[in-house]
Amino acid sequence: MNPESIDVLTAGTNLVPAVEMFGITKRFGDVVANDGVNFHACVGEVHALLGENGAGKSTLTNMLTGIYQPDAGEIRLYEKPLRLTSPRAAIAAGVGMVHQHFKLVPTFTVAENVVLGLSAEHRGVKFRRAAIERRVAELSERYQLAVDPAKKIWQLSVGERQRVELLKVLIREARILVLDEPTAVLTPQEADSLFVTLRSMADDGRTVIFISHKLYEVTAVSDRVTVLRDGRNIATVDTADCDQRSLAALMVGRDVQFDRRVGTHVRGDSEPVLIAANVDADGDDDRGALHAISLSLRAGEILGIAGVAGNGQRELGEVLGGIRRIRSGNIDVCGKQQTCGDPVAFAKSRVAYVPEDRLGTGLAPSLSIADNVALRSFRAAPFARPPFIRRRWLRSHTQELMSRYDVKAPGPETPIRKLSGGNIQKVLLAREFESDPLVLVVASPTRGLDVGAIENVRSLLVTAAERGTGIVLISEDLDEVRAMCDRIAVMYEGRIVGIVDGESADVNTLGLMMAGAT
Amino acid sequence: MRSIAFERRTNTPKWLRIAVPMFGIAIALVLGAMLLAWTGHATTGTYRQILHRGFTDPGTFATTLVAATPLLFTGLTAAIAYRMGVFNIGGEGQLFIGAMFASFVGLGLGSAPTVVVVASMILAGAVGGSLWASIAAVLRDRFRCNEIITTLMLNYLAGILIQYLIFSSHSYWRELTGTGALFPQGRMLSERAQWPNPHIGGTPVPFGFIVGISFAVLIFVLLRSTRFGYRVRVIADAPAAAKYAGINARRTTFAVLALSGAMAGIGGASDVGDFRHTLDPKGLQQAGYGYTGIVVAALGRLNPIAVVFVAILMGGLNTAGLALQGPDFPAGLVGTLQGLLLFCTLGGEGLARYRIVIRRRAGSASRSAAPRSSSPRSAASPTEAPGLATGEVGG
């Protein structure tokens, strides 16, 4: 590796390199996840790593955090070549990771979680509660990470939990912080305060690397952006020199339709296809999750359900999708009262449901595409000739669906878990659309998908609405509900706190409603 | 310096699924040969003898099938349940109860035509086995009791129950006349209640073995091509998806456990009808068919058809083992050879899912302190930190 390359990168600036990755290549079997990637991040900067799913962002950071070892290439931290052979080695070298899915023990306190697994060099403080709590308090004050060290994790909000994750890496004296899609679970306001924290950590001489495929947050917080595509680094640019559109083009490799308002699909005279009246329902823990939910949906309408994760949207989706029982209230589909918690009856009333949890609820991950296509209709013709499943028919039917919905997979017998996120969602949507639904309940249909797949899913939804299907779109992505929906209902603590017009809704109002302010 | 690490394979190629068990068998043979040589036995001679005494000598294959029959049934018992992630390790007890039910019917219908008696015994065995399994199913369903614990406990209970019937009571099953008055033993079935041994290609085949093969095929089709099998697959893979599809997991779980128990029960019926012609608690408990069945199912990768072949293989090994052991060839050695074979073939499973990666640790040759590390954890403790850095400084 050529040392001059650093000088070129930092020429004319006073930046000190913190992370340098040269010619990193990583293969998984035949798949090249990273192909000669160069990545450089400096001391004191917030550096965004932008790319679609499968672009190689996670693989690259996993090598920085010691989870994988590169097949080729070199990693230097603070100009010293290192081999990060394990996460522990990475921590020792000053690299800390905040995962998208928090790794916390719910029944432990904040302080206990923070010290859990501390390595030998910190062992001095290991069991001294007061010292730990003092250190935690000190750190949280310095970086505005407001959280009570004595509280138990289960008592905390999602935003607070993320702060605990940040404290965990800070107490390990990480000078390089890697965050994997940190805003996925936050309200816009919480995200803003996270950005303030990230900025202050960078100002303190740390290096913040954050993975994202959300353009607005990349432009909002980062100093520089490295764009990955198909396992290669496409460009590293100063954030100040670009806008969302140019970043999107770099990420996808072509111009994308962006922030397209879909327009209204409701015909003025259309009948309500779904009416929920005063629905109360319990969550998984038998505590009330939904309170007095009333809403109506007309044919061809897209009704958005917005809210911060954990405010009852998932449960509402399950009720409307027919898999959760209700305690009181009524749900009518086209004037017919439904038996709640009976998914077969809901399917008969032509209610389709795309759950948020695609792999595990919507689809059985180890079963084949064909088996998954049969999931909701395996009982009767044409899928079955009782007691047998018509395997040959199913295979050709699946083949046909795959070509119609452009699912890329070796064949109908491929296990679902081997498909990419976008193709997984296509299989799920294809199956639900094929039932010719009157009502379609979709939860977070684009979460985790890349820009191309998001476009695809959204246009499928719009097509369905144009055909007269009423769609309930549950999403935490405010841009998505604003772009797609005719009306937006906002949920807070199991209630609908308001319904606003999709056309006129602005982020701030929605954000405040999501936070419970009315 | 090299380090060895295990890396998860992204997918397992087809040839590897065949090659790995073959390789496992080869390794087992080599290790076994070393053991034999070390204990002063002929290596190839012993292997040749196993082959002859277990499979190829005239007449031995019939003995092998006799040994294979109960293993076929208990293998199916385990395979069906494990397919759905229900860990029924109660094949043992379900087989005992099946034997108990079947001998009751066999003793009672002793004078009826053979067809009627045999069919009734099979049915009785199935009912007995599935009732016993249903106890665990109810406990699991109602009280969320772990079926591993309950089925295991029920094994002991079933063992005590059949012992009681023969040794501690004057039950219907116990012979009270003749030698039976002196030594506790079960009543013998009448001639008519003993199952036939049709000759196929000159080898007498236990009727139970034929029944077992039929069930293996039936279960294979059931799991592969029917709606029931589909439900089982979905529940096994993703319980939440099953709920979403409106599949009644409770009912299916119940059915699977009952079917699983029924197989063991028929195994018990076959033990009475085919071989012992009496309820023999001591013999049944010593045989440990239920537990061996778990191994059979595992080696057969829970495939009912494969279970047939593995059962024959295990039966042959058992037969050969019995023939081999003697004053200069201890039974323990036979068991060790068998164990090696199982260990190596099952151990090889890991290789099908993980690959071994050997990495050269550049620049650390002079640092004798850094241990050759197969675990990434130990490589990372701060005291060894120098070992982490590779050469090429300044590259």
C-alpha cells in the first residue's frame, strides 16, 4: 500500500487519519461482498457510509469491528497496521460498535449493562457500582446522553436504550464509533438529538462512522460521505458539496424518482371497505396495547398509520390483518362483521396482510419460495387436492409469479432466506396481491430495502390502490407516509391521536403528534 | 504460525452432503484400526469379520433384520417428532406400553385367526404408544412442560409399570403356572398370535420389519406431499408464520406426538409378536431401543426412508458385535468401535455447515508467547495484543 495516498487524501487539510482501509476484499463463497474497497475516516469527523442493501456497508464495518477478517487488503488505525481478529481485539484498538438491534439485558440496570463484558484493563471498576454510575453520569452529561444509570433497561424508551449502547462504547474508550442505521427506531426529534451527540463526540476528537441509506440524515449530520455500490467504493465526497439527489444517483448508479407524491386514488363515491369501531386489544404481555381505535378506509384509499415504534402500530396491523384477537369493539369488512384473531376468516373476506416481520411471520425462512406462496391458501383448490398439496402445480404457479413480479432466484425450490431483502418482500407482496384483496394491510413494507426495491414496492402498492384496493400503510418512515398516503393517522400509546391529510402534513406536526403532544 | 478458525458456510454444496458422512466413516475406520492395533487385535481381519458376521454370512442377514426392526420403529418415532422440533425422547417408554397393550390383545385373542390377531396387536400397540406420548402432549399443551423432561420421566414410569405387571403382581400378563410359579415371567402368546416370517429371497423377514417399511414410506409421503406435512414444515420453521397462516399448531403438535408414539408402540407390538412372544420387561429395558432410535433418526437426517437403511446398518453392527465378542474380544471394544462410527459421522455434520479456515499469522513467528489459537476470543486478550499486529509495517 502506498503511504502517499494518505497525503493525497489529507492534502491541504489538517485532518489526521483515524481509519484507513486499503484494498479490502471479502468473499463469501462466490459472492464478493467487498471488492478492493478503500475507506478513510479522519479524527474529528462524522463520516457516513451510504449504500443500498447488499452494497457491502455492513461487511466493511464488520471487518473494522473484528467480526470478519478481510481476504485481502490492509486496515490501519491511527496509521498503524492492525489485524482485528475479533470484536474484542477491535475494542482494544478503540473501535466501538452500536448495532441496529440493541444488545442489552432488559432486566439489568443501565450501569450494569454498561459494564457487562468490560475487558481486563477496565476491571478495576468492574464491581464498584458507585464508581460506574459516576462514570456513566459523567459521560452522559458530557455528550448529552440523558439517561438514569440506576434504571432498568426495560423501563427505558427506545431512544434511551440507544444512548445506553453509546455509553457502552464510550466507557470502553472507543475513539472510533461505528453506528449501524442508528435512526431507524427514533422519532425525528430523537434523531435530531442523536445528531447533536454525534457531532459533539466528533468535536471531541473521536471518529464517528455511521451506516445509513437515508439520504436526509446523511446530509444533516455528516462531514463526508463514502458511497458504496455493488461491493465497491464509488466515491467519497464532502457533504457540503452534494445534495440528496446527487447522493441518490451515486448510490443507485442512475437518476431516481424521488419524493414523488403519488396523488389521491380515492374516488369520491367509493364505499368504505374497512371500518374499525372502538377497538380495544391486548399486546403480547396481556397489557392493553390498543385503546378505542376507530377508523375507516375507503376503496382505493391509502391510509397511513404513523408513530414511533412500540405505540401500538404493530398490534393494530395484527388486528386488521386478522391474527390478533380484540377485547372489545368491531371490525367490518364491506359491511360484514369479522371474527378477530381468525386469519383464515379474514383471508376469506379478502383481507391481505403483509406483516412487518417478513421472515418469521410473513414467510417461513427455511421453506422454499413455492411453499411460501402456498402459505395462506394451501388448504383448498387450486393449491391442494385434499389431503395432498399439488406440488407440481404449485411449482409452475410459483414460477409464473416469480416472472410476473420479477423475483430473482434460482428457482421455486430456493429457500426464502437465501433471497435478498427486496426479493423476499416481492414474494410476500406477490402472494398477498394474488388473493385479489379488498383490503391490504401492510406494515413497514420498505424497511430495510434499497432505493430500487423501495420504488418497486411503492409502485406495486399504488397499482393496487388504483385497482380499488383499500390500503392501510403502517410505517415509521414519515417521508414514506407523506409521499404515499391520502390520510395519515398518528398513533401514540395505543391511541389514534389524530388523522391528518396526507397532502398538507408536515414533518414537525407529525413528529409532535408522534411524541404525544396534541 | 497458523491459526485455525471455523467459518460458517453460506451454502452447503450437494456433493458435500454425501462426502462428509463417507469421510466420517473413513476416519472412524482409521481410528478404529489404530485402537484395534493398540489392543493387539487384527485390524483388517476384524473389519472383515464385522462385514461377514453382520451382513454377508449365510443366515446373518436374517438376524440383522431382527435387530433392525425395533430400531426402525423407534427411529421413525424420533424422526417424525424432531422434524417438527418436538423432542420426543420417550420412544423407550412408548415402546414398552405398546408391547404391553399388544401382548394383552395377543393373549386375549389367542384363538382368533392370525390375520385378526396380528392386525389387532398392531392397532393395540399403536394406541398404547400414542396414549403414552399423549400424556406428554397434554402436559406440553396445558402446562407448557418441556417434552424432553416429561417423555424421559415417562420412560422410567413405563419401565416400572411393566416390571410391576410381571414381577410384583398377579396380573393378566404374568405366567402363574409351571415354571412361572417359581420364576416370574410373562405368559407366552399362542402359536396363532405369533407373527409370520415371510421369506423374501430366501431370507426370513420379520413381519414387523415389513410393517415398519410400509410406515416409513407412508410417513415419507405424509410429510412430503400432504397438507398435514405442510403444516408440520411451517410450524417447525416459523411458529409465527404458522399462526399467520391460521394453522392450529396445538392440534398439529398433538397429532405429531401421537403419531410418533404410535410408531414406538407398534415397535413394542412387533417385539412381542415377532420375537419374544411374551412381555419381557428385563429384555426390553436392557435393549434400550428407544434411545438407539434417536441415534438412528439423527444418522438418517430425520428422513423416514433413510431411517430404514440406518436401522439395518445399526442392526448389522449389533449382530456383528455380538458375534465378535468373546474371551479375547471384550464387549467394550465392540461398543467403542460402534461409538467411533457414530461420533465421526455425526461430528462430520459440523463440517457440512462450517468450513475450516487456516490462516497464516504473518510476522508473528518470532513471538513464541502468542499461542496457536483456534478461538478468536483468546487471541484478543490485551496481554497478547502484540500478537495481533501483523508484519508489513509501513508496507
